[in-house]
Amino acid sequence: MTLFQQLEQATKEAVLSIFSIKLQDVEITLTRKDQNGDYTIMVFPMLRHIKGNPAAIGEQIGIYLKEHTDLITDIEVIKGFLNISVSSTAFLTDFNRILSNEKYGTVEVDASQPGVMVEYSSPNTNKPLHLGHVRNNLLGYSVASIIKATGRKVNKTQIINDRGIHICKSMLAWEQYANGETPESTGLKGDQLVGNYYVKFDQEYKKEIAVLISKGKTEEEAKKEAPSLLAAQQMLQKWEQGDAEVVALWEKMNSWVYDGFKTTYHNLGVDFDSLYYESNTYLLGKDVVQQGLDKGVFEKDPDGSVWIDLTEDGLDRKIVLRSDGTSVYMTQDIGTAIQRVKDHDINSMVYTVGNEQDYHFKVLFLILKKLGFDWAENLFHLSYGMVELPSGKMKSREGTVVDADELMEEMTSTAKAIAQEQGKLEGLSEQEKERLYNMIGLGALKYFMLKVDPKRSMLFDPVESVDFQGNTGPFIQYTHARIQSILQKSGFDSSQLNSATNLELTDKDTAVIMSLQQFPEVIQSAADKYSPALIANYVYELVKEFNSFYQNVPKIVEEENADFKQFRLLLCYKTAAVVKSACALLGIEVPEQM
């Protein structure tokens, strides 16, 4: 039983004994920094059941706890708040409980229960991954890890947008201007090569528009009649008809892109359990439309198009099938969601998609509910804000996109420069140094992206993110390395994972223990809210508490009291373990030396 649970149970027993009332819940929080005590028992919620002055009620409960348990050493009542100071023995007993759990904070996955599918990345195969994709991937991968840590089975997936007019634009430009260029002949990653021709198409398309306007066409007419666009539209029609040459070119260029994506995902440290391709799913959902018509969920207009009227739900009418019988994106998404539930043992899905699609997902989820799928209650849109750099927004068609590969290389280079300036790499081989630079650079990138609430747009500053001070990944990584150094210098024996319980702890000792106590609850809260930011900011607060502890207690390596030395080494050891575990949930590695 945790210390929190003991306090909750003891408080219930106190209320039952004093007031003959059986409480279902007791609210306990950490005491405010400007007040005395470790934890605060909230008296105000009890007033629904207990009549009287909240301060007097708190006083009675506090006195009872002091007299009938060995948990409490002191109390202070401030209006309806009962602040309690917990005994060192109680803290140390709880700390031993934490020490004994090797996977503290996480829960074993229950494979017998339906899982959750987390979708992220889902790129187009006409260009490389960029800064926006980086935030998307890091959010999705981290949320999947956090959910798994709560004991749920997770399937990480993406739907690859490998068809459509934008894909044909790259194909057409390569066919016209590449002279047979390949990733091998150019030395470029496949996705970068194909992306260059997407940019090339746009450049030539704009030239054609300008020529047509000069001949008297309106801008709108010129955009529709430009030869490049007409050719791309014709290529798409051929693809849909199964033209052998077009399909062969599509397969070849897509294979280049997949190889490029694979490298980027590996370098970013993300992966997937299943893959879906729009070229396979774009016809899904059409059969569901007929089912919806039969149920009266959808309605057919005189022109043959099929709609759903969501005005009574505060939305609008939404088309699900065109008059010519072709599907729209909504139809595909309906069909793909149903297919995923058929393919995998899941009963919920998380879609990691930017906030510009908020309305789309409101409509999608509502349609699936109206169609009668019970799992539709368990769908969540992990909506996130856009990422900007100090220099402004990115525009991929103009070739000014911030490439994900280049960004990671820049982060590693920045980390290298700062680490060399710090001069703390003695004893490392060149290979070990390069690995450390990469670990710091990626840690800086991931932490900076994930510490911000997903819903917020953010300004990503590469230089600020690699600062070794403040709320950054490198600061957290450095703290972990510092702890490992302390343990090594002290000759710590990790086989002796048990602390004496007869020590008189300082406030700094107990502050670290209280931070460690919060870890399981933070993981659960982060999973419930789909927010890695809760983990990121928790681990930052933990390392701050540890650094305050380290600076304010006698030097551990010089501690003469053997029991105290062992306790504080164990505190270091478990703090490092929790830092490592928390960072792993963010996809961040922590170094042993730095």
C-alpha cells in the first residue's frame, strides 16, 4: 500500500470514528510551498457529509491521526485545509516500496484486453518529412509509449498518402526533367529526390500560369488550364485505370520515398506496428454508405450524391458520396476506421493530426457513432498546433521546408559544439563522443517539442533547446549523467536495494521522495489526457528537486553515517531510474557520462 493510500485509509477511519460517517473518497494533495507540512487533506469536500466548522473538523481529524497512527508528526489547520507532516519512518518505508519495484511507474501490458491504435506521421509520398512531421511523430510515438506504460496493448500505425494529384505532380516532373536520375546516381535520399521534383513541378506550373495570364487568361482560368496541371490530371486518371507504365513509375518512385522515410524514422527513433496505404484504402467506405442509407443515417439528393445532415448536432451537412459515385476523404476515413477494427484487436483509436483537421474529426467520430459502432465512443483526435521557427512558417511547394533530416543533423552539430565547449568528455572514444552528440541533439529536439502542450502552436528555437541549463533535454540528460558519476565514485552496490527506516530525514530528502511518489499518477494522467507534456514537465521538476537536494545535503561520497550514505545513494539510484524511465516515454535516451 502506498503512503497516499495509507493516509487516505487512516483519514477515512478517523472520520468514521469521530463522526460515524463512512467517506467514499478523501482528497489529498501536496502542501503548498508557502505552508508547513508535506500533504494537505482537503476538508471542504467532506462538508457534504459532515456538518460543522471546517477548521474544527480538520483539527479533530488531525489530532486523531497523530494519536492513532505512526504516520504523522505534526499538523496545521488553515481554514478547510489540514496540512500534515509525515514521519521519516513512513517516508522511508514508502521509499523502500518504490525501490523494490524495478519497473516502477509502469504496468505490465494486459494482452487479453482489446488495445488502442495510435496513428501518427501519415506523410505524402511526394516529399521528405519536415519539421511539422517531426512534432507529429514525436507526439504520436510518445503517446503510444505512455498508454502502453498504463498496461494497455498498443498498435502504432500510419496511413501513407501514396496516391492523388500531388503524387502525380512529382512523377510528371521527374519524367520530364530528371533524365533518369535515381537516388543512387545522385547520392540523395529517395524522398529528397522525389521532393525536389515536386518543387520543380510547382516552379514550372507558375511559369505556365504567368504565360497564360499574359495572353489574356484570368488567374483562375490560367491555373486550371496550365499544361502541367492538365498532364498531371491525365496521369492520375491513367493510374486509376491501371495503366502499366504509370503504375510502374508510381511503384518505382514510391519505393525510393519509402527507403528515405525508413532512414528518417530510424534516426528519429520512431517505428510502427502496422501500415496502411491510401492506394489500398481509398475505395473503402462506399459499402458503408449504403448501410447508412438503409438505416436512415444518410440521405440521397436528387443528383444522386449522398449526404449526412448534422445541423441538429451543431455541425452542417456533409457529403459522403459524390453524384458520380466516387468517394470523398470522409468516406475513406469511415471505411479505414472500420477496417482497422476488423484487422486488429482494438476498441479505441488515437489520430495524431494537426488542428486544421479539428472539424473533420468531429464529423468523422459523429458519423461512426450514428452508424452504431460502439467503439466510436473511444476515438480521440490528438490535435496539435503548428510548429514555427524564428524565421517564420514553412512552405513545402516553394522548397523552403525545414527538412527533418537536416534538422536532426543541425541539432547534433549544435550539441557537438556546446559539448566540446563544456569540455567534459575525457575518456570517451571518438565513436562514443559522436553517439553522445547525437543523443544530446535528439534529446534536445524531442524534449523541446514535447514539453509544450500538444494543443498549443509553438516556436521551435534549435539553439535554445540545446541549452544545458533550464527546462531543456540536455539539462535533464546531464543530471542523469551526474547521478551516474556520484554512484560510480561512491562505489554504490546496486544489489543492496533496501534502506534503513530509522533515519531522520531532511526536507530535501523527503522532497525527492515525494517527487518519486508522483510518477505513476503522472503517467496515468498523461495517458488519460494524451499529453507527453505532463511527463516532460514532471521529469524537469524531479531533476530540479534532485539538484536542490544534491546542493544542500552533505557530500554523499564523504558521508560517515553508513545508513545515511546508503539511503542517499539509493535515492540517487532511484531518481536516475525514474528519469531514465520518464525520458524513455518521451523517446529520449539518457547518457551514462556527459
